[in-house]
Amino acid sequence: MMQHLPILQVLLPLLASPFAALLRGRDVAWGLTFVTTGLAFLISIALFFQQRAIGETMIYELGNWAAPLGIVYVIDAASALVLPVISGIGFIATLAARQLVAAEIDARDHGLFYAAWLLTIAGMMGQVTTGDAFNIFVFLEISSLSAYALVAMGAGRDRRALPAAFNYLILGTVGATFYVIGLGLLYMLTGTLNLADLAERLPHVEETRAAFTAMAFIALGLFLKMALFPLHFWLVPAYAHAPSAVTALMASTATKVSVYVLIRLIFGVFGVEFPGLADAVGLLVLTLGIAGAFVGTLAAIVETDLKKLFAQSSIAQLGYMAIGIGAMSATGLAAAFLHLFNHALMKGALFLAIGMIAAQAGRATMGTIQGAGKQIPITMTAILFGGLALIGVPLTAGFISKLYLIRALLEQNFWLLAGLTFISSALALAYVWKIIEAAWLQPRPNGAPVLRETASQYIPAWIMVVATLGFGIYATPLVEAAFAAAHVFIPSVAGAN
Amino acid sequence: MQDDVVIRVVAKVMIPAVMLFALYVQFHGDYGPGGGFQAGVIFASAFVLNAVVFGLNKGRHVWPARYNLMGICGGVLIYGLTGVGGMVLGENFLNFNVLSSDPIAGQHLGILLVEFGVGLTVAAVMVMLFFTFAGRTAHLRLLSKSDAHERKISASKKRRK
């Protein structure tokens, strides 16, 4: 049974999905989803420790067809680190989804909702696990198509979910198409789709214009998918108008998986040595990353809708991950992995807490939470801690990732960039302070609806908050895992970390 | 269109033939061109033809809406569980060699089942797409209402003349 773990974590949600679609009755589909995502979470944790114990790449051959002819699932230090993030967030979000979905989705649609929910989780797990470039595309489409449906399901409460889902559909499809065009060029050049095999054969054709074009298409397609500035316009409305549970799931995972796939393709297939990669992609990613960090943060400061505010802040945080990638060093990649992991936790906490408010009040704006610090102190404290982690205050996970990001930049003597990163992080204080001021320093207006909180409402968000603090205080194992993940792509050099 | 004798008779002859051809494409897919995807589309086209010629209501009567979800999910499950079969019998997921005592027969059986799953899902999705778009009744009712309204206006105009 143990040797089947790499496939089981993808297969379980994938096969549970049709059952969920067929099931009727209150909470039956939710129960199935809860059990499935829980099992997937346990499996990915088991895989993480198994991979660390073995210390080398684990390969699972589908149908016992060996690579490069067959499709293989690859568990290395990088995928083993990202898998628990996705399945863990999926599990906690499912825990919270019971109440959020009951409040926001028509009861007849619950089966289909959870079917799409499971499919999007299965698709993301598949993208991370698979060692085949075309398989990545298939899983990308599985997760994206079900995500479009999930966003559109917000239409019952908020009609703006429909144009948001449509924009997301069009731009997401453009991104996926670009990716597959690049892949087609690579296949034409090398005759293989297996990632490891591609990496081996590409150096023979690396001077061709087709290879460079392929890289451009793949990078651009994934930039769209990961919502890198200025290709982020689909993200804010999609997050803001989707059902709250969907926002929590997607904000923490969907773009992160694309970041992972970008790292896997750019560093794992093309490699740092690829001609033009450091100049073209590296410089581009650095510039867009820092620009995104500023644009996202500034847009978040003027935003009053809480979901939109934190969606804008996601743009900024994705910018930091991009800066980590653009540094083109092991430390930079480790910082990207760290931030991928930590940001998933913080955004999960924030969107779960905000979702609980939105599910009660219909919307979550600055007005909704005005003076709410006394009415729902536990939920608001979760938002406070999430916000502090976003700024990168010490003792939170956000501090660790920012620390390594700035270290990576200083290693390369990017003094200006390091300074800008620091300033944009500090600017995040402005929007977090805005929330603190509204929630605690202002009185609750007369006639405002009474917000309530029960244990089942704030526990999911608090699990994430505790994890954020836990990984912020005791970060050593996570940092080690992130460096192990980075060294998959950039082998460690003596002397460097 | 149900008023046209030629269309009705030809459709009645064609529908079973289309379905039979779909089954041929489905099960001959192991040896020749074809397979579940094409067969599913051809099979669904028989139902689409039926609905186009004899009307949406009769079409729905032949393929009730509750079959859609069952077909879609059932096909996926057939595919997935065939793969799990290889796992239960001690090999990796999607290994069909062990499904039968002879590896070649096992592969054959595996492909047959998987393709059947694909065909079922594709056929159900196609039929569902057709009925979803054809059956947007609120939209159609609006159209026919305004048509009726216009006819009433023109009729009253004639009367006035």
C-alpha cells in the first residue's frame, strides 16, 4: 500500500468527486469531501517524511510503464514540500466549508459544489506530483475548469460572480494555451514530454530560436496563471465574488501551484544555464515582482472591501515569490518556497475568518467590521495575526520568508531591490492598521447587524493562525525543507547555503 | 419539423443506424480508428437528431435529465475503478496486465472498460450540453411571447383596415 501513496493522494479526490456529485442529502457530500481531503492530507504528510527519510526522488510509474514512454509521478524534496500545503489547506478549508457553503450555496447544488471542489484539489495535487509536462497541462485544466465553476457558483448571492468567472475563464484559458504552445515547440524539438527527459535533451537544441520561444510562451502562460503583475486582473474580482470557502481555498493554493510549476519548468527543465534565461525571464520576473509588490500593496491600502483588499495583497505577495524566483539562486528559490508555504497559511487564515463574517453579513467591508473587535474578538484577532504575518512581523511565518528573501537579494548584491522589498513590506502596515483601527478603535455604529462567532466558525481560521505562528517561531525544519526543495533545481555550491 | 414526413421517416431509419455505428466505433476502437470519445459523440448525435426532429419534449422523454449526471459520473468511475483494479491485484494504478490471466487479454479488457467509461461520459456530456442550450426555456418563452404579441398587433391592424 505504501508504494501507492503518490498516486493515491491524487486519485482519492479525483474518484470521490463523481460520488460527491451523485450524493443527495444534507452534509453527505461534505462528509465525503471531509474524509477524502483528510486522507489526502495524511498521505501527503506521510510522503513528505518518507521522502526526507529516503533522501532521494521517489518515482511512481502509472501502469508500470517506465519513463520516458510512460507517465511517472515524481516525489522529490520540492513536490513533497508543496503537496502538504495544498492538501492541508484543502482539508482545513473543507472543515470551514460546511458552514460557509450552507450559508452561501443553494442546498440542491451542494453535491456539484463539492464535486468541483474535490476536482480542483485533485488537479492541483496532480500538477505538483506529475513528472510529465503534458500531464501538468491536463491537471492544470482540471483544476482551472472546476475553479471557474466554483467561482461562478457565487452567483446565487452575488451576480458579479458571473462576469468574474467569465474573465477568469478567458484569461485562464489564454494562459493554459500559451503553456501548451510552448510545450508543443519543446516536443517538436526534443520528441519527449517527460520533464527529466526534456531537461536532458534540451541542451542539445538550446541555441535554437524555437527553444527560446518555447520558454517565452511557457513563462508567459504561467505568469498569467500565477497572476503576476500586470497579468493579475482576473484575480481580484474572481476572489472577491466567489463563495467565501472557494476564496479561502483558491487564494491559498491556486496561484501557488502555478508558481511551483513555473519553478519546475524554468529551473527543472530549462535550467539556470539556459541561454537568455537569466536575462530574459530572470530580469523580467524581478522587475514585475517588485512592481507587483508595490501595486498590490498600494491598491490594498485604498480598498474597502476586505476580500478585494486581501486579493490585492495576494498580488503583492506573489510579487515577493516572483522576486525569489528572479534572484536565480538557491537562497532565492528557497525564499520563494518558504513564502509559498507561509503565504498559503496566512491567506488561508485571513480568508477563512473574513469568509465567516461575509457569510453572516452578506459582505465583508470596512463598514461591516467597524467596531467588530468587541463583538467577535476571536475572529478579529485571527485577522490581526494574519495581517501581522503579511507585513512580516517577527515571530510570524511571514518574517521568516521575508528574511530569506532579503538575504537572497543581498547575496546577489541587489541592494536597491532589497530596500524596495523592505519598504513595500512595511507599506503593508497601512492596510493592516486600517483594519485594526476600524475593528477596535471605532465604536460599532448603531443599527449595525450583530455579528456572532461560535467555536466551529473560528477554529478553522485559528488552526491556520497557530500554524503561521508555529512556523514563525520554530522555523528550522521548514527552512531546511525549503532549501532541500531549492537544491532540487539549483545544486548546492560549497560555501553557499 | 415533425410535420415533415420525409424528415420523420429518414430520422427513424437513421437513429438506430447511428447508434449501431457508434457501438462499432466504440468496440472496434481497439483494432482500428475510433474509441470512446468519437463513439460517445456519435451516440449522443442520435439523441440530438431525435430531439431536433421530434421536439425537445419527446427528446427529453427518451433521455431523462437524471441520466445525465449518472452517465457522466458513471463513466469516470468505470475508468478510475478499472485502474484501481490493477492496484488491488498488486500492480500499479492503470496496469491492465493483471486484469486477466494473460497480460495481452488483460490489456485488452482494461482498454475495453476504460474506453467504455470514456464513451459513456462523453455521450452524457454531449446530450446534456445540447439539452442545456436547447432548453433555455425562459429565454425561448420570452421570444415566443413577443412573437405572439407582434402577431396580435398585426392582426388588429388588419382588422382596423
